[in-house]
Amino acid sequence: MLSDSNHGGGAAPVPDGRIRILVNDRVNPVALEPYEVPRVRWRLDPMLAGDDSVCSARVIVADRPNPDMGNGFSRDSVFTWESGIRPIDELNGAALPEVPMGPSERYWLRVELLDAREQVVFRSRAATLGTGPGSRWSAQAIWTERDESSQAQNRTQNEGGNAWGWAFLRGVVALPAKPVRWATLNATASSTRPARQFVYRLWMNGAFQGCGPVFPLGDEARYDGYDVGGILQPGGDNFIGVIAYATSDQRFAAQLDVCFEDGQVEHYGTDASWKALPGGAAFPDSASIGTGYYRAPAEDIDLSFYPGGLSTAGFDDRDWPPARVKEPFDHCLASPVDSLQTSYLHPKDIRRATPKSVLLDFGSVVMGGIRLRATLSGGMDLLIRYGEVVQDDDRVRYHLSAGNVYEDRWRMAAGEHVAETWGIRVFRYAELSCEEPGEAWEELVSAVAAGQVEAAALLTPAIDTHADFRSSRPVLDRVWKLGRDTVTRLNANIYVDSWTRERAPYEADAWIQQRAHQALDDAPSVGRYTVDYLVGNRTWPTEWPLYSILAVHDAWMSTGDLGQMRSRYRRLCSLLPFRYLDRESGLVVKEPGQSSQMDGDLVDWPESERDGYLFGRVNTVVNALSSRAFADMADMAKALGRHGDAVLFARVASRMRAAINDCLYDLSAGAYWDGLDHGPSGRPLAHHSLHASAFALAFAEPPRGRIERVGDFLRGRGMACSVYVAAVYLDGLYRSGLGADATALISATTGLRTWNHMLDQGSGGTMEAWDPCLKPNTTYSHPWAASPVYLLPFGLMGIRPLEPGYRSLACIPQPGNLEQASVVLPLPRGDLSVSYQTSGPVRTAGGRTSLSGIRMELDLPQGCRAHLVLPPMIGVCAGQEVVVTVDGVDAVVKAEGDGLVLGRTVCPRGSLPLEPLGAGTHTVSVCSPST
């Protein structure tokens, strides 16, 4: 029997909801893959008063909750497993191999935090975890019979018709009249490939559950599980409704797993008893909203035939035919990421553009569509257009630069309407119009004014929403917010280049987007799944697979979890460019190829953004990036105990960097050549692009004495690169101690190649290119273009992990002439807050800055140590001692010379390294002795 005693005397603490429990980096996942060992970790969100007394922890797993105990455990529970009291660092993030994880099971988990006397200081609320059916499905795959309606048959599949792709599915589950302990609704479908989006939207008993599935890694079917225990009706009928769209391998399957309080588990699956109606009458043939990469339907909906409320008890499906049973899914795997959910957003601004149209501005980018609620006295045809920007006449530019045409037509009769877009559009603006306005149109306009038309945004559930950045430079704050909104609104359940044009993952894009996501939310599962996808489905540029290695290394350092690199180790090794490695020189030597073909060198895109880069058999960009990939693989091999590999990879990285810095640097120019023409013994290519020096600075570890000259060269080039390369370039500046230059470029307010220029164009998201004149088919919705989201906390504030999981971290702020800044960064153990305020004059020379004084505040989560390195002070030379006040106590600190590198960041000469700071709140200040 489970006891809720304190296990050590005294009153038991009330369960605290600020302790966030994560299982496999997700909140309450109910459909984990059976037989896989779950991992548990927790965050103190925010930090709890008294958490400095916590020394150890205990994890308890039981088979049932007690809703009357703040979501604690029932006293009738039988322990499934208890960890025993263990050190926090040992238990937080630990696997739970003792917990049975067979198909269709459910458990509840609680964390207790204890002090040195093993007294419980904090107790979490119970979190739930469960498994899906795995390979044991009690469900049949179903779909509709072929739609024979005239609407659907106007054009055949081969001729481009799409009405036949729509299906309405409905099932009824009668439950016995006895209490339910838990219930999970599992669902999968195919195929995501033609439209590159989810296949189904799913409701139960009138409540929306989600949409899916996520793109599979290969030929498997991915399924999601939804916790529906709170909405079931024991002793009555329960209704499941589905609206689905697919034009290839049309199949859907769902299984409801119900555990009753007596312990009996029943499975209710899709079969021939379900009803299935072809959707061609409601969704007649329409144009595609896609591009050359995919075809997805415009939603020209006739609401007279739309099955509103199909998952409610009063819905009439008597005339619907039975579902058609199809071939079963051969291989089902649980999705390791959460399915998309819907959030409704009111417009920030509404304008009556013309008597026949209304413009809605949602302020930032949206992925999804709209929801409309209106009662009309008569019928009307509503035209809905979506766009990323508006034209000069305040009309939506619905013919997108990328080639999409975002135009839907909804036929509405008199009466009450609740209608919602089904698929994906990416937009900031929506325009509603009516060619023949009348009373019904004015009623709809009134509904808009009353807030009855909203954006229906598809979002990945967030774990931590506290991330923040503020500074004394407003444009910097606006740029960070633009990036934040882009990433949080467009993450989905897999990273893609853009949901507008391609809807496909790419390695470099994923590397940047994962870093931005890490800076905004402690939610690594989406990045992990995306990189898993790319490791098995590489794209063509020479450089791109190397970014998968960097991404796995970044995720490990951020989370401390070895799982991904352990499971993908051999595949990651295969991505290293050994086949092009010249054993004598240590350089990567290959034909540059064509950038659009397999193993073609890309450098940058579009071509006009390459700063005149010259290609040869030795490419500086490719070699610099390869050197980082080998170094990262060496780190990961060492962590996995593969010492032979670690030595080999480290030796290759070291030789390659030495060769880059010996053979590819032009001393007279203070910059790196683009490469060598015919190989290691060839001649330098007579050109110094920004890219060669930027990549060398970021990845090839130039000698310390060279950094200032390279910085001078790059300062003269400005931002002569694309938004993609800007992420590498700026990170290299920060890592080299040239942060003032990087911050100036991020916050620039003039010129074409700035994030401020994106804002000036009315973009609701970060753009693929700085301006359409540089790439006419650009989109305004690329999350990988949001690198300032992480460059500011990681670079300006200098926050870098020194140990995996941020158990130890560096904080090396580079304020430059930015007087004040603050950041909240979500870490695995909780939120890290850092702020600074400078005082007095700032001295700048050769890209380096010295301050008159600085005051910093740090709030470190439990289990973290910070190595704070203060910026150089005016008049303080290397080796000179300075008094620094730490938490009210004066300490003598010696200024560093040129030898300090921390977190792969070169600390400027004269920096002041402090003794490590532990968890809690700290105040640090220093002034130049000369002021």
C-alpha cells in the first residue's frame, strides 16, 4: 500500500506544481513506445525558496492517481517502483529500467526532494506516463469508398483533382457503466508525403485532440496518443470524429485503450462498423496552395455539406456508408514528439480596406488558418486570402513570392456557422472579402469586429515560456522578439526549411533552428527527431550532413543526454568526410561539383550572396566546417567510451585546423583565401570572401594573434552574406571576443542586410533572404533565419555549457557599447537569469572593448555552477589585480592574458575570471581603478 507519509517524520509538504516533471523530455506522454526505457527529469520552474537545502531526491512510480490529493497518489496504489534516496545529479535525468513498459499501460510518477536529514522539502504533483499499442493494434485501417460524386469526378486523380482526397470518418464506442482509471486514444494515418503535412484532425466527444501524424523517418507509420480519460462517458456512447486528407496510401487507424478501476483494460479500434463519408461535396476540387515541392488543397468549402460537430452525440450519420477496411499498417511506432495543438489568436489590428474587404493583421507569423463564428441572415460566398505581407493598397499579397496562392472560398448559407481551416497556411495577414456584399456581409464584418474571427494557430506544446531578452537598444529587442515569434510559431513537430515553400527538413536549417529552440524552451524532443530524420535522409550539399554532427553535439551539451549520439553513433561517423580526406596534408580535397547535386559544395545561397567566392579542390568553408565536425565527434566518442575513435577524430581535427591556418591564410591581407585550386600543392584562389574568414573564425580555431586582423578584415566586409551564413559569422565573432562587432551587426538599422530591414518590410517572421531583390522567391517564414534568438544569450551574454546539461556553464558577457541587457534562458534544471548594467565611458580598439564599470545579477538554477568572466576594465593590464565585489564581499581577481578559452570562447586580454558561483542569486560588480 502507498503511504503519503514524510518518510522521515513531520508533516508532508503539499504537492508543488512548480516542479515540472518531464518524461522523455515531454509533459505527461501517454503513448511512449512499448519496451523502451523511459527517462525522467524535473525542473524547478521557477526556483523555489529553500531549494538550496535540497541534497537528494527520490522518484516513486505507482499505478493509479488520486485526484483528491492534488493529483498525488491513491492510498490504494501498489508501488511499481521506487528509486530510493539518491543524489540529485544521479537521479535527475535518469532512466527507469525497472518500470514495466508493455503495450497499453499507464503509470503515475512523483518526485520528492529531500534535505541533508532526508526530510522531504518539496514534493511534486504526480505526472503521468504511458505506452501505446506498439505492434499490438486492435484496430483495422479504414478509409472511405472512392468518392463517386460529380464534384469529385469532374477531374480524375491523374488530371489533378483533389476532392477525392477528403474523408470524414466517425466511430461510436459504447462503454460499460463502471469507473474509468485512464484512457488513451491512439491514432495514425498515411500518407504525409504528397502534401507534406498531417493527414488527420481528430476529435472525441466534441473536444479537439490533435492532428497527425508526424513525418516518418522511413516506411514506418507514426502514431500519437491522446489522454481522453477526462472526457469519456462510462455507461454511454462516446463519439470519435475525423477529418482527413490524403492523395496517396489513404488509410487511418485509431485505437481507444480504456483501463477501468477494476484493472481491466479494453481496446476499441477502427473497423467496418465505423462510418465514412467521402468529402468531395464539402471540399470540391480546388487549386493547390503548394509549390513545385508539394501539392496541398485550397479549401473551397461548401459549409452546407460540412459535417460540423461530427464527434458529438447529436450528429446524424444515418445516411453515411460504412468504412472500407484497407491493408493494415505493417510497422507502427510511437511518435517521440507531441502532436500539434490549436491556439486561437485575436488580430492585433483590423482594417476595412474597401467596402468589400476586411484586413486582419495578427502581428506576427501564424501557421494554420482561421476560425470563424458568425450568424448570418442570408447566404454569401466568402473569399479568404492569406499573405505574409501586404501590398501598398492594404490588400493581402496572396500570390506569395514562393509561388503559393493562398486563396480559399467558403460558401455560407443563412444560419449559425462555426468554420475552421483544416490545413496549413503561413501568414501574418488574412483578408476577408465578398464580391456581392449585402446584409450577410455586414453581419460577418460585425462578427470580425466582435472578435469572432481568429487565427487558428497550430503550435507544438511548450514546456517553458519564460525565455526573455531586454536591452537598452530597442531595435535589438525587436529583432529578438521577431525571432522568438518565428521559432515558437513555426516549430511544428519537425523542423522544416519553411512551411510555405518546401515543407522539408535540411541539416543546416535544423542546426540553427535547434539552437534557437534551445534558447527559448527546454524542449529538445523536436530537434532530436528532426536530426534523426536527417541522419537517415541526408540532403545533397557537401556541408549539410556535417551540421547533423554539430546538432547532435549541441543537443548533448545542452541536455546532458547521451541517448541520441549513442543510438546514432555509426550513422554519424558515416557522415564524416573521410572519403575526401587527403592523408598527407590533412585537408578535405574534392571536386566542388554543382551546388544542386549530391556532394556539391554550397558555401552560401543564393549564389549572389557568396561575396564572389571562388571554388577549388580545397574549399576553406568545407574544411573549416569539417574540422568542427571531427572535433565534435571526438568529444562524443570520448563520452561514449570509444577512446580509439576519439583519438583518431581529435587528431584529424587538429591536423585539419593546422593545415587551414598554415595553407589558407593570407598574411598580407589578414584574411583567409577561399581555397586552393588543384589540391594541397595548388595555388591559392586569388580571392578573400567574407565566408572563408567567417567560417575559419567560427570553426577552425585561428591562432590568437591572428584574430584581431581577421576581425578588421571582416569589419570592412559588413554583412556580405546570406541570413544563413550570418548565423555562423556572428557566432564566430562572439566566440573570438569580437562581440561588439556582432552586436552592432544584429542591431544595425540601416542597409539592406539587416534584421531591422525585415521588420521594415512588414514581415511577421524572419525571412529566407534579407530582401526579395536578393532572392525573388523568398519567403517570410524561415525559423533558421532567427539566429539572434540564440546569438544574444549565447554570444552577447556569453552563456555556454562547459559540462553536458549545463551542470557547469560559462558566462562571458561582451557588452561593447550596449549599456544594459538581461536574458532568461531555460536550462534543463530550471531558468537561468543574467543581467548587466555598465557605467561610465567605453573604450574600443581593434574590435575589443574595455569598460569603466559593470554590475551583474545572476540567478542560477539548482545543480548549476557558473564560471563568470567579467569584461576587461579600462586601464587594467594582464596580470594586474582588481577588486571585484561578489555578493557584498570584496575579492581580488587577476586580469587574464591571452590564454583563457572557456566554452570554446576566447576571452579578451584583460578579462576577469571569478571563482565559480553556485546555485542561487548573485550580485557582482567591478569598477576600473582609473575611474
